[in-house]
Amino acid sequence: MRRLLSAAGLALLLPLTATSVASASGGHDGGGPAGHGLGTCAKKTALFCEDFQSLPVGGAASLKWGVDTKHGTLTVEPAGGGQKVLHVHTEGNGRAFLRVDDFAPPGNGFYGRVRLRVKAFPTAPDWAHYTLIEATGAGPEIVRPLGGQYVPTLRKQLWGVGADGGPTGDWTNWRESAPSRGGVWQCVEWRMDPSDNKISVWFDGVPQPDLTVSTRSHGGNDVDFVFPKFDTVKLGWQLYQPNPTPSAYDLWMDDITLSTGRVGCA
């Protein structure tokens, strides 16, 4: 079952070995993501990068990535300042993901970055659970470095790192310190550190140590949390409970990057 009570005693975020990165611009309510110019991917060396600038407006498709949808769609749309963004739309408890296949990070570790804005998060049913980023591969754990739940006892939607399908069970380690905010652009970064099966998260360049999980400090069963050998990363939206409120979900994503070093939000 999904975790209904927050777990205590998460490990503190350890210093990163990557070089320092410029701090992020804050999220905003405008029509497009802040803090970057056009052609983001043309400027960076990465394991994967997509800024949607080279794609035509309309149904999203690329030779660089695939699509995983059920009761959902992916569309490239124009945004402010000549930018383009990916519009993710789902109905009910559907899903719609951009899927990066044949992904082989050196040493099974990597960093990720995405700018995103969610129109609204679920307010029903109780404990409604959503996933925005998922990483899988050879091994039983389905790893979710960004997801969350509607927590009825607090009447809040909260971000959390989670997993499913493996020995640790089905869990979302949400935190009161990390509310899911609708209607604003945020830059989300995460790190998958294989040395301790540790996931670290940043919002708008600010570390979120409460969201850190690792081999022995996570929100699931009292067994080790161990990464699979990653080969696939998905970004988009999935809601797992039927008949949610609202009944449809919209979010926008841009500047998706997977890299061996921290990307930053500048």
C-alpha cells in the first residue's frame, strides 16, 4: 500500500561532488518557463536533452524519444518569447509520458533537470497519488524521483520520492516541507547516486534534504532500496486512482536534460 504516514529520520543531503552550479531563477505564473534562452540543448553536452525548439507545433514526436500514453496526449505548443513547450494532458487516471529509451548512464548514476508547471493537483480521492518522473531498468524497483500525494489529513498535496514493484513495496515518501504548487513554473533537479542508492532533489536551485532517500532511509518496507540498472526514464504525468478531482490534468514541461553532472537552472 502507499505510505499514508511520513517516515522520520531521512539522511541529510551530503555535499555533491559535482562543481557548483549557478542558482536558479524562481518559478513564475507566466506563459512560459523562466531562466533560459532559446536553443538550450544546442549549448550543452548531455546524455539526453530536449528543449522542443526544433519540433513542429502539434502532436509530439521525435526520433530521440518515444511516447507512452493511455487516456492522455503529448503536444508541442508555442510559449512566450518564441519558446516551445511540451503540453501533457490526461483524463481521469490516465498517463502521458515522454519516454527516453536505451538510456545507459555511466556507472548507473545521473542527474536530471526539467522545468514544469502543473495546472492543478488532485483534491480527491483521499491519498490520490501522482508520478511525474519515473526511472526503470533491469531490476525490480520502479523508481520515482518526483511524484506526490494528496494527503487528506493535512488537506495538502505534497511532493515525495517513491518506488514500486520491488522488495521495498509501494511507497511515496512525501514531506510537509515540499508542497506541490499548481499554476507556477518550477525548475526541478534530481540526482540518482548509485553509491548509496540515493536520490536528491532541488527546486529552483534550492536543495530539498527532506526528500532525500537512500539504501536504508526510505519510505518502504524495512529492506534495502536498490536501484535497477537504469535503461529508461519517463517524464510526464500519471494518476493511479479512478474518478479523481479534477477529472483531467494538464502540465507543461521544457528543457529536459539528463547528464553525468548537475545541470542547474540558470
